[in-house]
Amino acid sequence: MSISIAIVEDEKNYNNALKKVINYQQDMKVVAQFFDGNDALKNLPDLSPNVVMMDIQLQDMLGIEIIEKLKKEMPETQFIMCTSFEDDEKIFNSLKAGAMGYLVKGESMDKILSSIRDVYNGGAPMSFSIARKVLQHFEKKLPEIKG
């Protein structure tokens, strides 16, 4: 069974590059490409892809808002943020909204492909720099442990 993927990315070249590389894989297929948020919001529920590659900063809305609106409607779909933003607020808002992965644009296509497979199989893939920020965030929050 192949993994169905939708791409929500307003940068046309990046969107098309992702599609080309994903469709070259034997175990995955791009079922839809969206270049703006409204189009994605309207059409994603009917498609119910296994995985959505989601940009944060779309021209008409934030990818985070799309996930917040669709997560309940599409509980089986896994969302991976794929963005150039690495600030804590966007990372945590994405994860709170229901994203199961967070990749920084510029990751190798191998990393992106393995992340799609990971999230499909129950994992939570993140770029190393993002994983470190998440861990540091929780490190700061820990109460002092008295021995």
C-alpha cells in the first residue's frame, strides 16, 4: 500500500520539487498539491491523505490554523510542518495544533522522505535543530529534583 501525501506550499518550485521526489518513490504518491490555505482547507477533508506536508507561512493564512481546523475532521491524517521558521513560538504552536513532525526547509530530500515514512508509521520526525529546541524548552521547565 502506498502512502498518500498532500503538499500545502505556496512556493511553487519547492512544491513541485517535493512532488517529483515523492512520486519517484515506490511506496508513496502525491494525491494533491495546494498553493494556498483556503484551497487546502476546502479540499483536504475529502482527500483524507495519510500525510500532509504543510508550510507555516502561506500567503493567505498560517499552516498552523489549517491544522487546528482540520485535525478533528481528519484524525487519521498526519501533518508534518515543512518550513523555514525555527522560532519557538511557531514550533510549539504547530505541535499544539496537532503537527506530528517539524522539518526545516533545506533538509535533504532523503530526510524528508524518511520523515514521511516515520510519521506514517507512528513516529514524530523533526529536524535536529528543532528537536534540540523542544528538549531545551522542557529542560527549562523541570522542577528541581531533590535527592
